[in-house]
Amino acid sequence: MKKIEKRAVLCVVLAAILLLGLGVYIYRFVRHGASWASFPSNRHLYNSQGQLASGTVTDRDGDILTQVDGDGRRTYYDSSAVRRATLHVVGDPAGNIGTGALTAFAGKLSGYNLLTGAYSPLGSGNTLALTIDAHYNYVAYHALDGRKGTVGVYNYQTGEILCMLSNPSFDPLDPPVIEDGDERWEGVYLNRFLSSAFTPGSVFKTVTMAAAIENIPDLDARKWECTGSTEIGGAPVTCMDAHGTVDIRQALAKSCNAVFAQLAVELGPQVMQQYTEKAGLTGSYSVSGISTVPGSFVFDGAAGHQLGWAGVGQAQDAVNPCSLMVFMGAIANGGQAALPQLIGSVHTGFGMPVYWYREKMTGVLIEPATAAKLADAMSYTAEYTGKERFGEMDICVKSGTAEVGGGKEPNAWFAGFLRDEAHPYAFVVLVENGGGGSAVAGAVAAQVLDPIVNGY
């Protein structure tokens, strides 16, 4: 009898393990089946050149960016400049750009579903409409003028990314032969907007100011005297100029390192870390399933000189451009912003929708009252950063000139948003080794925002 009982218990345990394993498999099959089916070794979906042989990608206006011809070969838009401008969002035929639609959304393009797998009755896969406008990417590509960097613009109320450019780029129909050590193509397969983090420079002062607004009661009444340098922790923190007597709004507008370094030390490392995390700059976003690279707020020592530099966006600070853009959107939108999205819709060959765009919001990245106060300060800052370039736009901005060392020119940043119900857009521009943030990155932002707001 005891043997029967033991065997019965063993059978029950084995059955439970079997059911558990089956449950895990079913879960993984439902969750990851599309990526399994769209693996490049699947010759049902990929041609002899290793190119995805099904699916069409369009922009938000329906312009076809890539599709498959009658011979199963992948074709692209007929303009080389547009192909270069949309490379990192569409992807290359060889699949080297992992964040491109041809790789990241291969399952949706192939027409995969749980019932029929990757089989498509029409044999041509699905049509995936991106949220970007190819023309905006084209404008951004020419505005960067061959320089490395990234440009992003999105609707902070809906989450639709209207422009997402990464450079350097190449024509997917004429890929370059890249020699080891050729700096011209450094990071060419990397989408800098989603998959890189950079020293932010003065754009990070928006985080320090948010922390100061909520933790320093007499902030608005304070005055500082900037002589071009101040000693913190036994070493100097320098400014580009001697700014004279400034209040907090003027300190932000003139980008005074001395003031914001002092504020960071006064706030302390724990508060600075807390507000950086709350702003979403050390976390990661999922952009239609593509994860952004997290940033960091790191410095040597508990306080003092390094903390001061960290508070102005230097030291070992690193920020992902997409995350910074979302934070700009949260300031504009009263504390929360829509999560950025790249896929607008997916339709089968019969025209049946199989994916619907869904708006999702972030958590509270900044308190509403703080956001309103910071937005007003950034509107005031725009007066110092070439507001006339933006015409009648109600623009709120912060520029950044981030020192990167190694004898290289600083990275140029320009980030902000429009306070306009008709055009609720946040944006970020980074020009690597571009020099001055306002002069260089600000000029790029003006060129890109013009057709988005005023039409083309």
C-alpha cells in the first residue's frame, strides 16, 4: 500500500511539473512566438540574401518607405536622401540595425498570428504604418548637415513620434564598406535616439531646478553674484562668462554653472539622485517594444566639487535623448507625458487592422506646480537662445554645451517643448562635437520644427 501511495504522489508531482512546463511554454509561445517565427533563419520569411521577404513599412502619411517587389526583393523609397533620413527607423536589409522596423517589428510585418503562424494568405505580409513623417526626417537629416547626432520630436499628449533621426547614416541600397577604426562610421548601426546615452551638459539644469523649487523655500528671493568661477569643495566650477548678479530665472537663462553647482551641493546627493530618477532619466522606456538605454547620475564623493559638476550635467552624468524628450513633455503637460510610440497601425493584406495605437502615460515625472514654474522659466530662457528663429511659436527651451574631453568640441544640446494646444510637441536635438548648444543644436531645432508647425 505504501508503495502505491508513493508512486501515486510521484505521479502527481510529475503531472504537476508537466503542467507547469506546459504553462511556461504556452506563455512563452504567446509572448515570444512572433520573434521565434521571424528569426532570420526562417527561409519562409527571408530571401536568399537574408532580407525579410514580406511586409510593407509606410510613414504616417502612407508614403511607402520599404516593400517587397514581385520577385521577393526588398525595395525602398525612390529618394536616396529619404532612405538615409529614415534608415534607423526603417532598418537596413542586412538587419544590422536592431531597432529598425524590419528587425524590431518583423513579427508584425510578416503577418504572424497564433492561429496560422507566419503564413500569409496573400503572401505579402502586413502593412505597418509608422508614426513618423518621412519629410520631417528628411528636413532633420539636412539640418544636421553630415554631423553625428540625433533629432527627436513627439506629441507629448498622444505619444506619436513625428521625427526620429540618427546620424551617421547610409543608403540601405548602397551600404558602405566600413574599415576598422573609421571614425566617420562610428556607431552607424546604433540608433542614437533610443540606444545611446550622452553627457547632458546644461539641459540637466532643468532637473536641478525642479529639485530646488521644491526643496529651497526662498529660492525666488535669492540672488547670486557670478564672477565666472566659484570654488566648491576646494576646486573651481567655471562658467562661460561672468554673469554678474542673477536670480534663479536668470541663472537658468544664462546657464550659470556656479549657481546650479551650489544648488546641487545644497540639495545633497540623495535629493539630486531622487529627482533624476523621478524625471525618468535613469530608467528605460519601451518604445513600441524597443527599450531605450537608461541614463546615469554618478559622481565621486558624497558631496562637494564632483556633486557640483554633476548638478550642471557634467561629471559622469549620462542621459538618453528619448528619455530627455519625454521629461520635456512632462514639464509641458503638467507633470506626466504620453509614452513615446513608433507604430501607428498594422493592417493585413486584406486591409483588416490587427494592431491599434493606444495612448499610454508615464507616471508623475515632475509635480504639476513645479512643472508650471519650470515651464515659465524655460519660456524666459528662450529669449536668450534665439527665440526669433522660431517665429510665433510659444517655445520653452534649455540649451546645453556638454564637455566631453579628449580635446574634442563639446556636444551641443537643445531640448524643450511648445506650449500650444494645436501643436503639443516636445523635442530634443543633439549634435555630437557640435560646439554651442544654442547656436548649433538650436538652429537644427528651428529648421525641423518649422514644417511640423507651419506645414511643408
